[in-house]
Amino acid sequence: MLFRSLLIQGAWNYGTMLGPGFAFTLLPVLRRVHAEDPAALASSIERHAEHFNAHPYLASVALGAVARMESDGADNETVRRFKTALRGPLGGLGDTLVWATWLPLVAVGALVLYWFGVPGWVATLTFVVVYNVGHLGLRAWGLRLGLEAGRDVGTRLTEADLGGWARRLQHLLVLGLGVLSGTILGAPDGLGSFGPVVAGLAVVGFVAGLVGGHRAWRPAAAVMVVVIALIGAWGILS
Amino acid sequence: MELFRLSMLGGLLGLDGTAVGQFMISRPLVAGWLAGWLAGVPELGATIGAILELYLLVSFPTGGARFPEGSTAAVVAVAVATPFGGPGAVALAVAMGLVWGQVGGWSVTVQRRVNGRLVQRLLEMGSSSGGLIRLHLVTILIDFLRGAVITSVGIGVGRFALGLVEAGWPLSKEFSVGALYMGAAVSLGILLHDLGGFRRRRVLFAAGLALGIVGARFL
């Protein structure tokens, strides 16, 4: 199931979202439970392929718990309600812990290494290894937690305090973000070496992002592309 | 041959973005280095990947959100920069990568709609374990082809566009790359915004900033 869970988003779509992937990952368990009854197997595949959403890594918690419930013979309606109750927390926790904290933390760390002069392949390899220790560890932990706790997985999830872990790691991320900004600014060939105008414009960009949040990204990227295109066009004309 | 290899890489990394594994080898930092290694310029790949990673530091594959595809952006940017040695090559290639990352993001949206139709068909035909496995194989294959095609078209368009503009680029290489950091600074600001803003985080951020400046100067 752990290996199959790597493909849980293989058929991701706007209608049923993770549903088909959930059924696909659970398939070995469903085949075992309904080995004698093909009609029941088809019906259970259809039920599990219905709409479900969660963070792809933490979906393993739901997968483990549902596998345990199916093996224990829980009725369909209980399993359906259980999945509905779990999908919100698993989505929110996973987004906060993985996308908003772990991924940028490891990426910022690797970028600091790169701008400190470490060879590109070392920074890249460090990113891939460190990130995936957390990634695969979280998937395996979640699956085991679900299989052990079954329908009581909610309590065990609360005890694990993933939100608290995210908050603690975010302190480290803020520090890393400061180090990265300082490195880019202070490196011998960094922003500081282009004089006060360029450094000042970068500070303006930073403040725009700080104030505007995600709304600032597309306009900033668009302005950058247009400026580069205009410089290129000016170069051709002159 | 090089175009074929880079397109295959675009297809494989496109899979990592959502459908298979999410090991994050599709992040620009990794994709840039891999593309550079395939094209015989690993350090150029790492530089472009690192700059694009700064830009896309706040772009994650969350749920149904539409996001710029970092792997497409990085592979296209590295492939576009490689044949041009002029001072503007990196800046122009990164700009091209940013544009093509958006095209990649749009193609992911289309792919997800196609997946929806295929899933609907599976459910209408009556679900079976064989049907479910075939569905996954087909959607993953389509996603791979999507990534490969978008990457190869991006490389073609980008090299053509860069061929027109690059020779007349008026700025030095160092200044061109430096200018890219101005745009990247916006992403760093957005990340701090997401983490609670400057007021809440000023002590830690300032400590890190001082460490970074001192470290970059003296290490």
C-alpha cells in the first residue's frame, strides 16, 4: 500500500479529486476482503473511487485506517462518514506542515548552501535527500498510525500534534529566510554589488511581497518578464 | 537527440509534480540541475534552477489550485540558455521559463479535466479492479506525454525567441543575473507574509539576515 500510495494522485481530477487514487491504493485490501464476492468488490471500488480529498502524503493515515475498518468488516455507511470526517483535517494539516513549512524550509536550506558556494549538485542532492526523509517518513508513519488505530485515528492524530511541529519548524524557516536574503544581498557578486539602486529596487520588491502576499506574485513575475523583453527589444533597436 | 532527452526529462518531471510520487525532483532547483547535467552544463543548470526556485518558492502543488509548473519552467529555461553564450542568455532564458511555467500550469488544468472524463467513464461502465488499474496507467501516460510535449514546444519557441533578441542584449551578464534577484525578492517577501509577516517575525528574520550577510562576506 505504501508503494501504491505514491500514485494516489495518478488520476487526480476536479470531480472526485483523490477518490480514484484512494480506491487504487486500497485495491489489495479490497481484493482480499471481497475475494469470494466479485460484485461486492466492484461495489466497494466504486464507493472508494467517489470524491475524497486530503494532502497526498497524509492520505496514508486515512488509507491505513480504512484498510483496518474494511478488514474488520465495518459497514459501508460508517466507512463513508469516517472518510468525510477525516478529509478536512488531513488536507489542512498536510498543507500547513508539508507545503507551507517543510518544502520551503528544505528548499531555503538548499538555496543557502548554493549561494554559500557549495557545488550545485551537492545543494540539489541535499534538498532531494533531506526532503524525502521527511516525505517518505510521513507517509510510512501515517499508514502505520492508521492501521494501528483504525477508527480511533483522530485521537492519535491530535496527540501527534502535527500543527505544533509545523509552528516550531516555521521559526526555523523564518531564520532560514533571513539567512537566504542576507546571503543574496551580501555575497561578493550578490545584489549589494550592483549599487544602491538595484538593491533598493529589490527591497521595494520584497516589501511588495510582504504587503501584498500571493496577489503580488503574478504581477511581479509579469513585470520582470516585460522588463527583460523591453531591454532585449531596446538592444535590438539600438 | 538532446531535444528528445530534455523532452523526456520534462515528461518525467511533470509526473513528479502531481501524479507520481511527489518526491519534489520537479522543483526548479532539482529540475534545473538535471536539465543542465543532460545538456552538459550542470553549473548553468544549477544557477538557473536556483534563480527559478527563488521565484517559485511560494508555489506549491496544493489541491485544485493552478500553479506554475516549476519543472517545465526550469527544463525549458536551461535548454534555451545552453546554446547561447551571450551576457543576456540567462536572464532571457529565466524569463522564458517563467512564461512557459504558466503554460505548463495551464496544461495541468486541461489534463485534470481529461482525467475527470476518464474517471466518469470508468464509473459509468461499472468499476472493476482491472478498469481502475488501466485508468491509472492511461492518466499517467497522458500526463507524461503532456509534460514532454509542453517542454519540447517550449524549447523550440524559446530558442527561436532568444535567437532574435540575445545578440543585441545591452547589459552585462552579472548585472542581468543581479536584475533577476529584484523579481525574486518579491517571492521572499510573500513567504515572510505567509509566515506571519515582518512584525511578528522581525527578530528571527533580522537575526537570519545578519547571519547571512556576515556569512556571505566572510565564509
